[in-house]
Amino acid sequence: MSAEDPTNKFREAVLKDAPRLKQTDAFQFGCHPGVSCFNQCCADVNIFLTPYDVIRMKNRLGIPSNEFLDKYTIIPFTKEQRLPVVVLKMRDETDKRCPFVTESGCGIYEDRPWACRMYPLGMASPGDYEQGAEEFFFLIEEEGCKGFQEQRTQTVAEWLADQGIAVYNEMGDPFRKFTTHPKMQGDVELTLAQMDMVHMTCYDVDRFRRFVFESTLLEKLDIAADRAEAMRDDDVELMKFAMDWLRFSLCREPTLPIKQEFRQKKEQDLAGVIAARRDAALKQKQEKGKSG
């Protein structure tokens, strides 16, 4: 990939030039096996996966998250990239088709990713931290797509409902709040250890579960017993906790409560460090006075 992030360039172009659609606006499009280009859009395409996408897809396949990530995703890197993201890996064939596409259509249709559900719509979401900006939709009119010649007309809202977008947007909201947080923008540079933690926390849900329940993390946080118990078996509940954890640990937001006894210990430890530094500075000053 080029040094300049193509995702950012595309987003900038959309925000500047694309006609903006509201949910009440209508557009003409249809996709079905009878369309001559059926399945052609499922090849040689960048499909960025959300944490919820990964959960739905790996559970549909009945495999652990690390196996899904190793077999079906790649991690692109650019100089401008601040956070690790995962992209669906196309087949290593001349046509570079999606690994889940079949002659009759998507083999995991009920659990297909958000981006596949939205097409041919795109959505520009400014995030919770941009003042005065509003979410809008736009059409992705790719060359060769015959779907726009179909005589089916629907509003944006009707398309979203038909494609089951609501639950994907709801489940993706915590992830969006983390990635658009001001502390994750600008000149932030995460260490390799932090990048690995973000990747694990966002996408490798089974590894993150082991981290949560096999470390001392829950001994330090005041998490309700029923929530902790749900996180043991429910990937979605664990994902919600994961997003709270990232905003707590990296963005310094109070999204998770610390147990009082641990908070007091941290305050005591900090007071001890401050006192030790003060004493060292005073001793150094006294020694300089004697030598002078």
C-alpha cells in the first residue's frame, strides 16, 4: 500500500464532493442473481471489519477468533495509520474473490459484514467529538455495476432496514467512540505493545477473554458480578467491556470503576513517589549548598 492512507483520501473526497443523502431520500438500485454483474463486486475489494463483524463471522464458521484472523484477514500498515485495523483477505487467485462468495451468492449472507450490507450506500459519521457535524449517506457508484439499472427504488431508511443495519450500527457504536476519540487522533503514536493490545481487544475476542479472566484485571475493577459472568460466555458483552477498557486505559476516560481499595493503594503509591522525589531533590540541594 502507498504511504498515504487511501481510506483517509477517500473519506476526504466524500466529505468534500459526494452528494449527501438523508434517510428519507430515495435511490434506484437492485441486486440479485439475475443482474449480469452478480458477485463481481465481491472480488478485489477492501472490506474493513469491525469487532462485531469478526464476532458474527467467526461464530458463523464455528472457529476461534485467532484462527479466523489468521486465515481470513490481513492487517494493512501505512505511515498515517494510528490504530490497527483488519481487512478481509481475498483468495490467492487471479480473480481475488472473497473467500465466502459462491456462484449463488454470499455463503455467510446472514452474518455478512457491515460494509457488504451497506453497499451501494456509504455512511459518513463525524463521531461524538466533532461539533456541528451531521451523519450523512452517499452512493458508491462503481464502474461496471449494473444494479443501478434495475427498476427498484427505495429510500435510504428502507434499504438500511432491509439489510439489517440497525444492530450493526448499535454494536459498532462503542468501537466508533473509541476510534474517533480525540486522544486517538492527531499526533498520537502507540507503542508496539499498545498496538498489540488494541488489536487483541478489538478483534481477538477469545484471547482478550483469557486476558480478562486469567489476569488480575477484574480484581482492580469494580465490575458487577452479573456483567462479569455474562462476559465469560457472551462475545458481545465482552466486546462492550473491551471498548470500555480501551477508553479507560488509553483515552483516560472514567468508563470503568476502580475498586476503592485499589484506588487508595494507587493514591498511596503515588504519594510515596512524590515524597521520595521531593526528599531526593531536597538532599541534592543541601549537598550543593555544602559543596558551595
